[in-house]
Amino acid sequence: MKFLACGLSHKTAPIRIREKISAANDDHNQQLLQNLMGLGTIQEAALLSTCNRTELYCVTDSEDDIMPWLADQHQIELSELKNCFYAHRDNDGVKHAMRVACGLDSMMIGEPQILGQMKNAYRIAESVGSIGATLRPIFHHIFSASKRIRSHTGIGVSPISIAYASVNLIQRIFTEGLENKCAFLIGSGETSQLVAKYLIQAGTKNFYVASRTLESAKKLAQEVEGKPLTIGEIPEVLPNADIVISATACPLPFISRGLIERCMVQRNQSPMFLLDLAVPRDIEQDVHELSNVFLYNVDDMQDLIDEGLSERQTAANNAEQIIEYELDEYIRWHRSLRAKDSIIHYRNRANDIAETELERIINKFNNKQISTEDALQELKYRLVNKLVHQPTVGLKRAATDNREDVLALISYLLKD
């Protein structure tokens, strides 16, 4: 069996492919895992699905089934996946997962959300029962390494994220400032919350919030002092919005070109900024063809994000060094497992010898055949002789056979 970290990301696949194979929500993630485990060739697995990547971390005897399974589950041509699918095996896979967890493989170096997303993927896999004796320690080591990297490098200090980059872009569009602009947040998840935070810092005061449930919308609306809405109220309110941020888990676009055309008529062609952070996308792509409409998606954020990379490059270099150290620690720990059976056998044998000798000396003592001091001395003598007898015989045989490797190993094992 081998550990495998495989999938595709923003580095290898465009959004049109990523949106086809992303898990819509936790329930979908759970169902996909159950289907994967049903293949019979996967012993353990966890699925990470974000707007920028879909990755599987699994233990398997054969990886050949994974890509066809992924294509089948999402009704996508296998040929579309082949050019953007990657696989990292065993120690290389552990290193890749560490880099993902601490944000080194993210669109924004050090972005903080990915670690929480990976922990959630682990939690879902635990609930499905697809985490076992191999993946569990790997994930624990990954989480521990990520915590150390964030606390020792400052890689997550600068506020560079999709949310932060998004508000930077909005400020470039509306150069007169955001104080008098109305923002419409569609979706109340973590991304929308972060965007709202930076919009407020930039001066935005007027907010609408729509979500799948009115309760979810009310919760975020209360934080931004905005008005909560249902999804059904979006067409009515949309013309009032100068800034639209959509980040939902809807499987199909629900903001159409026709809807935006009607909005622009009601707005007298006043500029409208739309940012689609959802994967799959919430807004039809041809909306960008309309005059005075500025539509961006997650891939469009790359140029803005690149501007902030230099601030984190030094921290990233330090993080890479820590990852090499942590990977070496993992490899050493994993190697030590090979001695586990031998250690257990040797301990059990030593315990059996000790139990036999202890019982023997207790019987002699109870029958008043020996004094306390003599009993302890005899127990010590017999234990030492019994425990070192077999290794001594082996050492003599190794010397006779000129086995310098065995003699060197014994010296290594017995070194203080």
C-alpha cells in the first residue's frame, strides 16, 4: 500500500474544469468519499475540495482507478482530466500535503483558509470512517507542521487573500471611494464574511446580504449592519447594488446576462462591479460583455495576488525549510514503525523471562529457603544472565563469521 496525494488545482486546471469536479458541500463530499471507498481498491481516503483545488489523499494498492472514478462521478471526459491531473506518492505526497495545508501551494502564499478547509476534509473523512491507521498520523503531522510554520515564519501575517485582493480591485474600479457605494453579498460563508470585513475597512456602509436561508443572511447582515434577504429577493434588490460579491455553493449560474441587462437599465448604466468567487460560478460568463459592467472570477484575481507575493516570499522560503525538517521527522518516525514488531517481540520475551524468574524467587522466599537480600541478589543475577544470553550467543556467532555489519549495529544499539 502507498500514500497518494492526487488531484488538480488552479496551477494545472482552468476554472471551467475545476468547477465541474468540485464538491458542492459537506454532504456531497461525504457521498463522494463513500462512493470512492466502494471501489474496493482504496483502503483510506479524504477529499479536499475548494474553489482552487480538488485533491484526494488516500492509501491504495492501485491508483489506476482514481482518475476514471473522478471523471465518472462528475460526468466529465477522462481526456479533460489527464492534462491537469497530478499525483504525488508516499513521502512526496506528504510533502505536497504539508505545502497545501500551510498555504505554500495556494494562489495567495500563506492564505489562512486552506488549513481550516483541510481540517474539515479530515473531519468529514473521519465521519465516513475512511480515516485509518495510515492517514490519521499523516494528517496529525501535517496539522502540527502547519501550526509551527504559521507561528515561526509569519507567513499568514499580511492580509493577502482572495477577499483582500477583491476589495483592492474594487477600490481600483471605484476610485472615488466606497463610502457611498452599496454592496450586495450573496452567500454568507467565510469568504463573504472576509470580503465584508475588508469592505467595511475601506469605508463601505451600505450592505444587502442574501443567503440560502434567511437565518444565515440575518447573522451576517447583523455583523455588517445590513439588510438580510432571501435568494428570491435578489432580482428586486440587485439594481441598487454597486458592488456584488457572490460566493455560494449553487451548482448552476443564477445571475444571468438578461438580469444584469435589466439592472443596468434601471441604474441608467451606472457602473456595476460583480465578483464571482463561487466554483461552480454563480454568474453567467457573457455578463462581462455588457457596457459599464465589471465581472471578475477567482482566476482573474491572480494578477492582483501576485503583487502581494513579494511581502511573503521571505516567510515562504523559511516555511520551505521547516517543511523539509518536518518531512525528515515524519520519514524518521515512519521508518521507526518497521521495528515495531521486533520491539514488541523482544519486550514480550523479556517480560516472560522476568515473570518466570520472579515467580521462582517468590516461591523460594515463601518457603524460607532464602533471605530477602539473597533473593534480590539471585533475581538480579539470573535476570541479567537470561536477558543477555541469546544476544551474547549471537555476538559470538557474528564475530566468528566476520559479520562486521552486525557488530557495528550492536555497538550502535548499545551506545549510551
